[in-house]
Amino acid sequence: MARSDSRERILDAAERLFAEQGVAATSLREIGTNAQANPGSIYFHWKTKADLVRDVFRRRLEPLDAERVSRLDAAERASAPDPARLEEVLEALVGPMLWIASGSDRGGPGFLRLLGRTYNEPDRDLVRMLRRDHGATLERFRAALARALPDLPEEQLFARFHFALGALAYTLGSEASSHLALGRRRRPVSGRDVLRELMPFLVAGFAAPKASSSDLRASA
Amino acid sequence: MARSDSRERILDAAERLFAEQGVAATSLREIGTNAQANPGSIYFHWKTKADLVRDVFRRRLEPLDAERVSRLDAAERASAPDPARLEEVLEALVGPMLWIASGSDRGGPGFLRLLGRTYNEPDRDLVRMLRRDHGATLERFRAALARALPDLPEEQLFARFHFALGALAYTLGSEASSHLALGRRRRPVSGRDVLRELMPFLVAGFAAPKASSSDLRASA
DNA sequence: GTCTATACCACGATAGAC
DNA sequence: GTCTATCGTGGTATAGAC
């Protein structure tokens, strides 16, 4: 390409290292070395580290957002004038992550891990950037879920949407074998398998009865 | 106390700053200043930063583990020889977090945020420490869930346990107003409220039908 | 037990040769 | 467009006075 390929190599290396170690713990020197480029040359392509980080996410999130919105549009057109069904909305939200995972040119499982971790990222600037650039997509899904579940109060829908994103993020962010040592047994947990398991869990959770008769005790 | 109180002040300040900024982004200088102690004096109490981090978590996780196990024991005794019911097991897992949130001497909401973030922490050493010291508790809960849901294949139970931990972690780790700008409306999302919402979501998710007829597509 | 002072190093970022 | 050399800052950690 016209721009040189070291730019892409640097983005690839940064993405991989960010996923493995976190953004804060990854230095530009390390990225440069891993990309077989000189750390100094990063500053030809980007002004600051924050700018590089932004582009690492943008390169993957823009196609992901587009794919999600496109599937949601299709589902809503198909069922119009009725709202899209719960399963369809969730499919449009979760399915594209499988699409990401299956193509190494779209980031693959490595980017999913990075994305999962980033949902909980304490870095304020990074969070602000993600919200600004990609918050609108999630808001569209929240609204679609509200239409699919008209009887669920807004606060509860909101909470459940959070739980769903959490389940998704945590699952993607963890390594294949959980870092919390749940079970020693060997399990072939591919991204595809996990996301397929996730669907019925989320559908049931969203459709759960809204009243919580559960007397959750604070004290023993 | 005999040991001096600067030790506790340092632990308090570290806990708060870790929750706000993340472990990697918080320096010992900053902790010392916030604790009204000299950064250098941290090295009297701990050998390295990693040791301090370990104690920040230990101070809160040991009571949390004990409370969780104690409630699970009680539930299992009450229903013996039958296994504890799904709701009871989940209550023993989630309820103690509410107990944590309600007492500032147990960390309060601040520690819950830190804990939520840490589930996705990229720091390998920290993760190894948490697994070593507290993995046994989660394994006990996984086993109790398996007994409560004898018909669910092990892989699926495992995946759903992951989803549950993810929903919990993400919810706790996020600020009250989601960082992803879902809805602009004001919501009073206390820790107590959110955890109460979580219970029916998890119960329904775990009890969901196991077969996934969903044809999750990878391509558009 | 807590402080000051400081060593040492890696970081992000810049300047300028090529 | 990429490299080397280097700056200033701020990180962890240590030594030693009090």
C-alpha cells in the first residue's frame, strides 16, 4: 500500500501486546521491537501513544459496529411493523463478534480479548474515546431491546443489558482456560463454542420474570 | 494498634486509587501522598509494590471468601441430603458482595469496583496470586452449581458460570453511570439495587434450555 | 517506625542524520 | 519513511538520618 507497511505491522503488534498485557503496561519501545520497527518511527505515524491506541481500536471497531448495525437493520426490516424479536436483537449484537473471531484480518480472537478487557479499562481517556466513537451503536441496541421487551421497566432492562455486556466482555477477555482455575479438566473452549453457549443464557436472562422476590440478605 | 496506623492508611489509599485508576496506573508516590505518609515508608511495610497489591486484596477477599463458604455450608446443611437449590447457591455467591458493599470497614462499594476490574486484569502475577489464594472458593461454588443442575453438561455449566462471574464483575467494576453511555436518563443504580436485579437474571440464565438451536452466523 | 535524599532505570517524546 | 541519539520525567526501590 501507499502508506508503507510498517504502520500496519505496528498496529498488529500493539494490538497483540495490548491484549496480552494491557495498554498501560505496554511500552512503545516494546511495540516497536515486536513490529520489527524502530520505536522512534512510531512518532512518524502518530503524535502520541494515545493516538496509536485510538487507531488500534478504530481499525477493528468500525467494521464491528457496521456489521452489528447492518444485522439489526435487517432484522427490524424483516419484522416491520412489529419490533425485532429478542433473539434477533441479541443475535445481531453477539453474532458479529464471532465474525470478528473467525477472520484474522479482522483481529481474530486476540482482538476480542483486548475488547473484553477494555470494557473494564480504568483508563479514563480511552473510555471517553470509546464512548464518543461507539456509544451510539450500543444505544441503538438498548432501544431495540426495549422494544422487544415492552413490559420490562427501563431500569431493569438497563441493568440486564449491563449483565449481558459483562458476560460477553468477561468471556472474551479471559483466556481459553479461565484464570480463576475453575475446574482442572481440559475443555476445548473455542470462541465459537462460547458465543453459542451465550445465546440461550442471555435470552433466558432477559426474559426472566421481573419481580425479584429474592430476599438478598446483606448480613449473615 | 501495635503495628502503627500508617500501614492501614496506606492500604486504604492504595485500595481507593487502584479502584479509580487501576493498579498499573497508580504509583507508590501517589499512594504515599494520599495516605499522608512518605512514599519511602511504604518499603518499611512491604518489600515491593506487588506485595502491597497482594495485601490490598487479601484484606478484603479473605472475609469475603469466608462469608461465601459459610453461607454455602449453611444452605447445603439445610437441604441435606439433597443438594442445595440453584437459588441458594447463587445467593451465597452474590449476597456477600452486598454485605461487602454495605460496610465501609469491609471495603464498601470502592472495593467492589476494584474487584470487578481485577477479574479482567491483564497483570499476570496478580491473576496468579488470586487464583492461588482464592480459586478454591470458586471451585466449591462450581461444584455446588453442578449438583444443583445435574442435567446440564459440564462444559455448559462451566460456560454459564463464566457468564455469571462476568455479569457480576462488569456490573461492579463499572461506575454507577455506565461508561458506555447507555441512555442519558438518570438512574439511581445503587450496588444493592443492581445485585438484586442480578439474581433473577442469573437464575433464569442457568436454568435456560441447554440445546442451542440458534444458528449463530459467522458471516453476513 | 517514619522521614529525606537519591540511585537507577524505563518511559514517552524530540531532533536530526540518512 | 526509518533510523540513532538523547532529553526530561517519573517510576520502583534503597540508604541512612532521626
